[in-house]
Amino acid sequence: MTVVPPPVVTADELRTAIGDGSTVVVEVRRGGTAPTPGDGARIPGAHAVDLAELTGVVRPGTGATPLPDAAQVRALVERWGVHDASTVVVATADHPSTATRAWWVLRWAGLADVRFLDGGRAAWVAAGGALTTERPAEGGGTATVTLGALPTVGSDTAADAARRGRLVDARGAEAHAGTPDDGDGARTGHVPGAVSLPAAGALRGGGLADEATLRARYAPYLDTAPAGEAPLVASCGSGVAATVDVLALAVLGVTVPLYPGSFTGWVSEGRPVAKGA
């Protein structure tokens, strides 16, 4: 029987595991975010990466945050010293979705044990963890990269899920409704039939909400899912915020697909846009 590693780690658990030789910590930030206190410092041993390094080339249908190719991910895991038996812990000082997106990309790329640091760098510091400006040694990673280890859907499947009320939109309610408009409508409005389910509802204080809250949040989908089908398809603006839903459901033992292109990919294909709640 295959044991599935838990997708989330607490700061206390990381403090116990760090330095064991098999745990690799990656701190992710998203380009353009405001500097945070202690910027330049990091969790001891952590490798710094911008989310752009885990993002591919924009093409029609990809959305604003495309998936990387295998060579991009392979170069990173080699740089970080990740092996097939490694545990990779992804942390951030930015919005939690920055780390959940990195978690999702690395799992999708075939890394078997990737975990989200619940509460991010702030939780690490609150638990008494130190920060350092020392950079870790790099190179030597041999982990196997095989894209497609987590499920994704394209626009046609997303459209079908929306018609059945099972495409959820993790953006804020205003962006979903299309108010205010950004001028050209590229990021406001939604896939016709998509249900607004803002990612903020799955979060508490920079980390995930407790399991009872998560189970109640997704109960309408979990309790009515057709046999053999994923209860929902996760979407947002460009496949970042939606990874909060994928991670939250993984905590509950449920695997759901991501629509990577999400709304920006949908619009780039010239598909119809709905406005309103």
C-alpha cells in the first residue's frame, strides 16, 4: 500500500525536520510584491525562488500564468539539490497562494513529497524559528521530473463543468461578477456557469483553515459528486489562487483538477464571458 505524504507541514514540524538531510526548503515570492520585513533573510537552508521561475511562456489559451516546461523544473530541482526521496517544503512571506501554486507545480511535475508550510514564514518566526542571510549550497539534485502527475483540464472540459455548476472560481466576488471592470474586461467576469468561491474562505491567518471548516466549505460538492468524478474543477484568474482549493481538498484526501488557463486563458480564446454573481 502506497502511503501518501501529507500536503501540509506546520512550523513546529519543520523545525524538527530541518537539517535532516532529506528536507529541502524553498521560499517563494511573486515578482512585484512589496518587500517584507527581513527581506533578504530566509529560513535556514532555504532556497529563494521567484514564482516566475516556475512559470512558462504565455501563448493563446495558456492564461497569464502558464505552466513551465520540464526543463525549467528540472533545472530548479537540480539547483535545489532535490532527490526522489526528498521532502520539499514550500514557504512564502507573500499571499499563501504564491506557495500553494509552487506546491501544485512541483507536485504536477512529479515530485512525490511536496508540502506547504502552513502560515508561511510568519508562522516559522512565531514558532521561534530563526532567519538567516546565509545562502545554502546549490546543485546536485537528481529528482525525476515527469509532468502531469496532478490532473488538469482544458477549456472545453471547464465549460462542461461550469454547465453542471462544478467549476469554482477562487477570485474575489467583484472580479467574478465583473465589477469594477478593468477597461477591456480581460480579468473581470467569469466563465458562464462558474460558481464564485473565493479562496479567502479556505484560509486563516496566512495558512489553511481547520479541517472542519474546509469540509463544510466543500460539502455541497463532496456530498453530491457523481460516482467516479472529481467533485469540482478549480479555477481563478490564471491558475494561482485556485491552487488553494486544490491543496485544501488534498488535506481532505480529495484530488481535484486545476484549470491552468482559468479566466485569462478562457478570454484569450475568445470565449463568451458572463457578468454578475
